[in-house]
Amino acid sequence: MRNTLYRQMVYWIRMYRTWIEVVDDNSYKEYAIPRNGHIDYVVARTLVLRAYKDRGTHVQGTTWTVPEHDLDKALATYRKQDHTFRQRIKRAAMYFSPRDAEAVILLATHGIVRLELVIPPTPAREKNYYL
């Protein structure tokens, strides 16, 4: 996952979290990958998420580690699924939204982690004109 998109996703999770927090966004972990009858070991950056509240079947303290490789695959899948996302992300990483972060994490965790980010409403003015 490109570094700017990764940072943007972490920012949205931290900003609008409801029950999951980012514990570490720059952790590196070793993964064993079976290939052609033997095992390759790969060190990859990993996003570490933790439930700081009980939610459904997930109890407080449950921790998920999401390798960057899985985030990359989820991002590629999301690009294919949502054509508006593909157009927005071509322009700049700043168009990566909280909704996009939700979708990528859901895909990367195979439907296990639903962030449920909440964006507070923008206050509206009483009068939308100036005197």
C-alpha cells in the first residue's frame, strides 16, 4: 500500500473510531508463506488494531494484525469494485475517505473487522447569507 494512502487510512481510523483503535501503524512482523512445497519467510509492515470496547462477538482487548500485503490486495479489490474510488485515488491520496478505509479494512480482514467509523455532522449556519 502506498505510504500516503496507508497514513491517510490510519488517520481516519484514529479520528473517527468508535470501538477499535490503532495500536501500532509501523510494526514489522515475520510471516511464513508456503510456496511450491517450501516455506518462505517475509518481514512485512503490519497494522495493529485493538478493540477498546466490547462490540458484538469481539471483547475488549481483542487484537488484530493486518499485514500490509493484505491491505494491498484489499485496495486492489476495492479499486475493481468501486469505480468512483478508482477515479478519486488517481487524482490524489487526499481523496481517500473514511468510507474507503472501512471498505479496505473489511476486505483485508476477510469480513471480520468492521470499523464502524462515525463522522460527526458539520454544523449548519442558521443564515446562509451575510449581511
